[in-house]
Amino acid sequence: MKFVEFKLPEDIGTLSSRKYFISSITSDDDGFRIVFKKDNSKEEDDFGVVFDFGYFVEDYRVSREGRRLDHHMSKLPKEWIFVEVEDSEYLKKLNNESDGMLLFIDPDLKHYIAGDDNFSVDIISREEPEVYKEIYN
């Protein structure tokens, strides 16, 4: 399994898992979104960083990172909060559980991991997320 840093838009820059936390995870009529907020953010720069997958998510799981046996987030080379996983064991497991139908129907599925110090979110999606700032003031 190899982790590849997800390239964020220039106006967002680099996000550190030490400075940002998962504010919300939403799966509803608008699709699947994860929002990160800056820890101790000042009111004048209060914003969230949204990873919006729309309707392209096939599967996701949320885990308390300290209780996981594989500890994805602790294996990352930097404090990344969002990565793409190449040669994903999780995607292989899901494909095996579907008797190979998952990747037969959609061979372009990718595995992404989002996380902070407390939680890890595995996401299987047909498309990359749209990433943007959501201003709260």
C-alpha cells in the first residue's frame, strides 16, 4: 500500500493534521462531504475546507484512529489530512466481498483516506473530490 499526497488548490495550500480537525461528515441528498476546520481558528478567518465527492462515493467507513489495528494515519510520511491510496488493501477486500463485481463494474474506483488526530475516514470513490473553502463569516 502506498500513500500519495492529494494536491490541494493553491488558495488552500497545505493542511496539517496537527492544525485541522474533521468538523463534519455528511452523506445526504447533496452527496458525500467532509469538512475540516482549523483548530482554534480566529473569527476573522473562520472557514472550513470541504472535500465534496458529490454522488461518487461507493463506500466509506469512519474509525477512531486509536482503535484501529492498521493505523493508516500513523503511517503517513507527513501530517497530511487527505491522501490517495495506491494498491489499497481495503479496496481489494471490498472487491473480494463482492466476488469481483465491484471493480468489474467500475475499474476506476480509488481509495482515499481523510483524517485528523482522532479519526480516520476511508473513502472509495469513482471521482476525486472537489475541494474548496467554505467561509462562515
